[in-house]
Amino acid sequence: VQVEESAVSLWNWTVTKHTGAVISDEQRAKLRFVACRLICLCEGSDPPEGTIRRQILMSMKTGKGWIDIGKAGLADGFLENAVSSIEKLYAKLRKGSEGEADIQVHRADVEKSLFKVLSYQAESVFAQGDFQKAVMCVQRCKDMLMKLPKETCYLSILCYNFGVETYEWKRYEQSSFWLSQSYDIGKMDMKYSVGKEMQAKVLRLLATTYFEWNCSLYLDKALRAINLANQENLHPAGFFLKVKILLKSGASDEDINSALSEFTHLEMSLDFCLNTAKLLLEHGRESVGFDFLKSVPERFESSPDLGKITLLHIEFLLQNKSELLAKQKIEEVIIGHYTGKQLLPEALNQLHIILWDRAAKHYEEKSYSEALHWYNYSVSFYTPGQIDQNLAKLQRNMASCYLHLKQLDKANEAVKQAERCDPNSIFTKFSVYKIAVMENDTDKAVEAVIEMGKLVEKPSEHEGNLRVDKNTGSNLLSLAAQIALENDQQIVAIKALEYLSEHLQDCRQLFAALKCLVRLVLSKVMAENAEKRDEDINSILTYLNLAHKKLAESFTEEKFTGDMRILEAHWFRKVAWNLAVQFKDSPEKMRDFFVLSFKLSQFCPSDKAVLIAQKTCLLMAAAVDLEMGRQQVTHSEQTELFSQALQHLQTCKEIWKVLKLTGDFAKDPTDTLLLLYEFEARSKLNDPTLHNLMESVWEQPQIEIKTLEIIASLAMESPARYPVLCKKALKSALNLHRKQAAIDAVKFSKCLHSLINISLPTGLTDLDTCVLQEVWDYFEDALSVVSSTDAYPEMEILWLMTRAWNTGIFQYTLGKYKEAEQWCGLGMRFLNHLGSLKKSYE
């Protein structure tokens, strides 16, 4: 009992909450489901009549609830329970009946519920796509209508709804069945019928179904249905559909005119009449269509929309290639415009569209004079001095026609009018540009391009509410460049391409623009003076930098494939390389181009050729940085250049490691160059890691004498000062000289000279004994070589003799007489090896 009471309470609560829109339809269906299930669980073996009636109601409502939220499959069980409960109720009522009259009363009572359940079952199986079961359920309902005539309207509308849904699903056969059933059921009892308007609506949809299903096969049925519909209730939709069917059937003009006359007195809107006329004319029934169109103004004499009729007339005259008649009509409208018979704004706008379309058609056919004729019709509707963006567009279009006709004065005048109406339009600037190019006015053309570029950059500031689409701006700039090139105006083309390259979104178009720019500017560079050339070289650097930037960004663009990126990168890196070689007289530019060539090559596959190019680019860039660093006055500039060189060298070393794995590079000087460049950069930066670098150098068995001598020289080149490293390099070089099979006396003498200079600097007041002994050994080495060859330079022998003698004199002044005697004696030993100078010094 408590469960039953709870179920009833839940049901009632659901009803009240749904009325107040507290719960949704789906929530209500679920709560009803629970309440109904609980009631069924409480059912006894012989429930009272009230309980059964409640079960019937709850099962019906629950099933209907599931249908309404689109879950028809869940409704079937509840609807079957409802039928079962109805049968129980009928049996129970018969059992308690006292005669035939009572039985009939009970039967009528039960049949009402059964009718409802059957209609719900029809809805359920229909929603589940079971046409046959739906037909059976409806047929049972239809059979019961004799006893339940009040349900006629309900069942007719149910079948109509089925017909609408199947029509929308394009199941025309099923739709025609349901709509026919709806009409037939609607006729069964006129007292409870849906009414003539609804019957006509059903028949119109039935006619439409036959028409769309298979017009040729079911044409008669469609006509019969629409005639019945119009007999039931005259309606514009029925009139229109009948005309449509007759046109499709190929009926004669006489039959169509007859159909039109049936509706002469029917109240229809102007738009409806125009649509009918349009339908007739579109089907090639000009005679009927134009006659009908002429009759329309009489019906709408007081309507302000009469202009629509004229517009339609003009449109179809143009469609039928009756251009002369159309012009006459338009001229009548223009006269009317200035005599108090103006078109409404909407109609006038539509007329402008017709005129512009016709003008555009003639423009495409290159009939520019005829296009101007139609544009002038449009101009006729504007008052002098009127400011309007559409008028600006109209004037621009006229200017284009005048340009094609070579009438520059008229084109200029038209563009001035456009500027007056819309001065900040990119399209107006483009028109100015085209005229400037035609007039060969470079300055004016460049100025127009600059204005166009500004409008693309900041559209919101110049176009008001009409913003310039980036693609539109890019397309106009691209066209501007093309026009300039066609007219052999390179300076203008370059300016247009520069703005274009800044705003193009499409990678392929962008790189095409940049390539064109590079070629154009390069062709200029060769014929220019130095000052102008520098400016253009800087421009090329800018273009190549932009190419590098866009190549980096192109990875996110799907249409720009990897192969495309590689091809573009190769093109630009080769250009940068060639320019670097070409501008060797300008070290800074050469360095910049080599660096750019390297950067661009990073988008190419790392094959041997690319790796060699990368290595060379970085070595050359580092060499230029070092050379420029030697020439700079300020310390900060030197530091920046040497640091930059070091960065290039570090990257180059990594590439060189990979490159050496690809083949034999035994004779390649890269290792030596890397060492020398790195030593110079680090020594001049006073880098603390310099000594670590040199430790690995001393251990190299294959190091050349020349390399060591250069290191010695660099170690003492300002701002570097590393005497210890210099001395060590020279000693190593001297050792290598000694190991030669045949000593090169000249090279040996120079190396020894440098070593003595660094070991025995002039101006010192005191020298360590060890240092003197070391230097003594160098002099002995020199004597040894001098004694063994006649190739030792005489000036070097003289220098050795003088240096030894002076060292002896210096020792003498210090009171070191023994050492003085030794060094002077050493000097005298060199005297014997002098040639022509010997007598002068004896």
C-alpha cells in the first residue's frame, strides 16, 4: 500500500512540477516511467475498477511521454500494458452488467481509451520506421470512427502529420498514402471534420508530393489533387501550384490563361503576383507572362511598390535579349525619377544592381562604350554633389572603361569624382595608380602604391566600416606590380612588390614576389653609382631576410610542402652566395650575404654540397669579422666583431665534424683556418680558454711551420699580447725548421730573428742568466746554419752580429766583463761570414 501511495504521489508531483516548467520533458518521462512501474508491481490478482483505470491512464501517458521525446522504442511495452488493462477493464465491466444496454455503455467507454492507445501505437511504430504496423493501427482507429465520430479531426491530423514527415524524408509513396488517408478521414463526418481550409492544405501537399515524386507519371493525380484543393478552399498557394503543374505538363497558353482567370478575384499580394509572372517567364511563356505582368498594375494602383513590376519587366526583357526595349523601360524610369515617380529605395537599389550587372557583362565582352552606356544610366539616379560609396565604385568602373578606350582625360575626371566620394578607398587609389602608369607619371604612381600599402597595413583607420580584406589588398598590389612591369616601370613595380611581400599570406605567391624583387633590384644595381648601389644592396638584404623569416614560418602552412620549401631555400641561398662573391669589395655586405646564405641553407637537406657551402659561408663570415675587427678603433666594436667571429667558428666546427665523415679531406685547409681564426678571436678577446686551446695544438704532429709562425705573429698583434705563446710557437717552428732535410735558410733566419726579438727585448736593464743562455743557444744555432750554407741572408747575419755585440756592450756597462767579452766575441764570429759588408765592419 505504501509503495502504491508513493507511486501515486510521485506521479502527481511530476504533473505539478511540469506545469510550472520545473522539470524537462525527458525528466518527466523518466519520473512517469518509475511511477508507472511501481503501480504495476502493486497490482493484485483482482484489482478494483479504479486501479485498472489508473493503470490505463498511467501506461498511456508514460508511453506517449517516451514518444514525444523521441524514444518510441521505450513506449511499446507501456502501450501494450494499456491495451491489456483495457481488456481487463472491459471484462470486469461486462461481468457486473445487468443487460445489453449496460454492455453497450461500457463498450463505448472502453473504446475511447482503446482508440487513444491505438493512435499512440501508430505514432510509436511510425517513429520506428514500421510503415505496415502504422497502417494497421490507423486502420483500426479508422474502423472505430463510426462509433467515435468526434475523433475524426484528431485522426485526420495524425495522418497529415505522418504525411508531412514522410514528405520531408522524400518517401513520396508513403507520404501520398498518409495524405490520402487524411483527406478521406476528413470527409467521413462533416460535423467533426477538420474544415475546408485544412482539407485544402492536405490536398496541396498531396499534389506537391505527386509533382515531386514523378511528375510525368503522376501528373493527372497531381492536377486532380490541386483542383480538389482549390474547390475546397481558394488560396494563392493552390493557384501557384496549379500553374506550376500545368507548366510542367506542357499545357497550352490557353489552358494556363484559363487557370489564371480562375483566380482573378482572389486577393493576392504584389510579391505573389510577381512570383507568378516570374514563374511563367522562366518557363518560356513570354506571351502569357508579359500579359499577366501588364495586368498586375491595375490591381495595385495605390501600392508604393509598383516599381517592382517595372524591375521584373526589365529583367526579363534583358534575359530575352530585348536590350533595346529594356533601355526604353529604363529611360522611362529615369524620367519618372525626376517627375515625382521615384522608385522606393529598395527597388532603386535593385535597379542599380541590374544596370551594373549589364555593364559588367559588356565590360567582360570588351564592349567598353556599351558598358559606359549602362553605367551612365546608373549615374542618372544620383544628384550632383552627392557623396556615396556606391557612386565612388561606379566612377571607378567608368574610369576603367575610359582607360581601355584610351580616354585619359575622362578617366581622370571619373577618378576625381570617386576620390571626392570615397578618398580613403584602396580601390580609388588603385584607379589613380592605373592612370598614373598610363601617363608614365612615375612619382604619382609610386605615391599611389604607397597609399595603397598604408591602407592594407591599417585598414580600420582608413576604410571606416568598410574594411579592406587582406587578400583584396594583396591582389590589388600584385596587379599593380604586374601593370608596372607590363609598362616597363621597374621603380613602380619594385615599390608595389615590396608592399606586397609584407602582406601576402600565401607562401608560394610571397616567394614569387620576393624572387621578382631580387631580380628587378639586381638589374638596377649594375647600372648605378656607389651611393645608390648601397641602398639597393640593403634592399636585397631585406628581401633575403624576409625570405628566411617566411621559410621558418612556412612549416605551419599545409599547402606549402617540404619539397617546395627546399626549392625556394636553394634559390635564395644561391642568390645570397653569388652576391657575397660579387660584393667582395664591401666586406660588411659580403659577410652579411654569406651569413644569410648559411641561414637559408639550413632549410635544405644536409648533403655534402650543402655542408661544404655552409662551412665556406661561416669561414668567410668569420674571416670578414676578424678583418673588420682589426680595423676598428673602439674596443666595444672590436669585441663585438671578434665575438661574432667566434660564434661563426663554433658552428662551423660542428658542420666540419659532420662533413669529414663524408669523404677524404686530407688536403683541405679548413682545420688550419679554424685554428688560426679561433686563436686570433680568442687572443684578441683575452679569452681565458686560449691556453687550453693551444695545449691541443702543441700535441698535433702534423702542424705546419707556417701555421706556428702565424700563431706567433697573432699572439703579439694588438690588442692581443701573449709573449709566452708567441715564444713557444716560434720555438716549435724553429724545431721543425731544423728537422727539414734541407734547411731553408731564409725562412729559418726570419723565424730565428723573431724568436731572438721576443726572447731578448730591447731596453731591458737586467736579464736573467737563464734567458741569456737560451738566447746564446739561438745564436749558436744561427752560426751552425750560417756555417753550413751560403744562402743565409747577409742582412740577417749583420743583424745577428750587431745584436750579439750590443748585448756584450750592454753587459760591459753593467760591470759584467766576462759576459761582455763572450757576447762581443760571439758577434765577431758572425763577422767572418759577412760578404760585401765585412770590410765596413772590420
